[in-house]
Amino acid sequence: MRNGSDVIVVGAGIVGSSAAYHLAAAGVAVTLVEQAHPAGGPSGKSSALLHAFYLMPELSQLAIRGREILVSLPEIAGEGSFVTEVGMMWVCGNDNEASWKAAAERIRGVGALIETLSPQAFADAAPGFALDNVALALWEPEYGYADAFGATNAIARAAKARGARIMQNSLVERLVKEGDRISGVALADGTVLKADAVVLAAGPWTRRLLATVGLDLPLHVERHPMAVLDAAGKARQVMPFAWCDDISCNYARPDNDGVILAGTWAGGGTGLRHEHAGRPRFVENPDDYMEGVEESESVEILETFATRVPAMADLGIRPGYAGLYDMSPDDLPVIGAMPGIDGLFVSAGSSGHGFKTGPAVGEAVARLVTEGAQPILAPFSPSRFKAA
């Protein structure tokens, strides 16, 4: 595609905002269309943990590059830092020790800092954390968490500064198809926007929009509750780093000194799903789900920390919130040209990997649109579901 071609990006979450920024920076005339405002959907509710550790090399590479982009936002956007480098700590049991060690060695080989800690070294690094069943810990000192809302909006503003047109409060009602290609989008108010290519970065709304032109992907939407724990100024004392426990199936991070954000996970992010951890409830309509969190849900999350971090039990429970994950059958993102039609590129099914990889996914999608196939995106191609 020649520079100057029109591209419409649907959805101003972290991926869509980044795609628009990188397209605009490459000289492409791009319009970013968002039904609410940047980070108004799942991106803004992300816990925004940052880490390089993944069992899948491509996810690690995207996460590493994602952090690089986030750290460079003061230069890119001329705004303050949105990254808090408290470090990321992982623990696993005997079952995953070998694969985790191998992944850590691979990640060190591509230049990211990741240390392998023995149980005793973990105990020394994490006073107040119990050793129960820990066979291995991983420590990523350069990582931590980001301000998801602030960072996404900064990237969107940087896109605008480079010439992108941003349309907020503009609901895309359907894709527009002419012959065997997608030629634009139609808004709820009847406006039709034409373009040479459309990037669909609409998260939980992806299937609804694909259906308007008779296309589909095997995605579903899950509600993920987040407990917000009142640490009374001691958040960094109780939870000094970003945390993920493959044994107790939970994760947490401080949010400055006031609160700790905590949730449960089923392990899909590292490539092995713990079915015993259960699945969050499915969401049929992403416009209508329970965004608040019942106190019983927060207590349930808190109880998963009882043996590992006893000090968590003394924290107060503030009102929590729930975000949406758009999930694929294999827990891997769905990114690439949509098969069977020209002019349509999709980034969906982020499956909980979305924020940390998002800045790099947006960059890679922009290159996919302007330059053609990107090897780093090959494993995530929508065409892998054709036989399904």
C-alpha cells in the first residue's frame, strides 16, 4: 500500500491508538473512530501489568517492544511517564519449573532483564511471602505496571499530533463492503466513511461488526473482576512489586501506596491453562454487563492470597470493578488480514495479553497494512481458525 492511502482504525484502545499513531507517523492518512473515548473500553480497565515473560517467543517480543514504546512516551508524546518500574515477580511449582527456566533463558538472550531465583532467593527478595510449593521464581526488574488510561490517551494524542483524525463518540454500526473488499465503515448516525483499508481493533465488539458483512471469528467475551484493596499507605510494603502466582492462580500490583489491585487468573497467559481455577462468567452483550464487583467476589480473590501473603488479609476492601477480556479458543491474540476479503485487518481476542503487548501490536499492524506480512504476527493469523 502506498503512503497516503486512507486507513480507518475502529477502536481507540491501546492497539487501535497505537496503530493510528504508527500509521500517521508513516505518512498515512488515518482516521481513528471510537464509540466513546480513548481507553473507554477494556484498555482503560486493564491492570496494565508489564512483563517480558511468556512461554511463546512472539508474545515475549511484543511485550518487550510494548514496554519500550510505553517508556518512550515522554519523547513520543511530550508527556510525563506512564510506567512504574516496581519489577515483576513470578512463582511456579514443580510442574512448570523446566519450561519457565527455558523461557527465562530465551528472554535473557534477546536482551530483557529476567532473573531465575531459587526458592530461598525468592524468600530473601520477598519478605512476608510464604514459600509454599514454590519451585522457582522469576524476577523482571525493569518491568512493573503502567497507567493504562493515561498511556492510551497519550498515544492517541500523539497520533493526532502527527495528523491522524480522531472521531470520538462515534459508533461504528457496520462495515461497508463493495464486491470482495471492505471499503469503509458506516456510523450509527448514517455517516459513511470510505477508506482503502479498515483496521478492526474493537475488542469485545469485533464479532458484532464482522457479522455485518457475513464474517466471523470464534471469539467470546469474559468478565474479569478486580479487587481494590485499601492498604492505608502501605501498599508497597505489603505488595512491593507486580506479582503473578502460577500456583495460587492470582496476580496483584500496588497502585502507588494507597491500594493494591488483585485478581485471579487461569494461567492461559503463560501457555498452560489451569482448568481447576475455573472460567470467569461469559458476557453476551459487552454494552450491558456488571461493571461493579460484589464484595463476595473481592473476598474470593483476597482469599487466594491467604497463605502466600498473610498481610493481605488485613487490608480493607474498596469497591472493585470488572473489565472485559475478548478471548480466543487457544488463549492467543487474533491479529492479521481477515481471510476471504480484501482491505480488512483485525486485532482481537487479546485473551488478557492486550495492554502490555498492545503498543507493539499496533506498530506491527500498521506495518502489516503498509508493508505486508510481518513475521512476528504470523502465529496469530485469523486464518488459523478456517478449519474450525
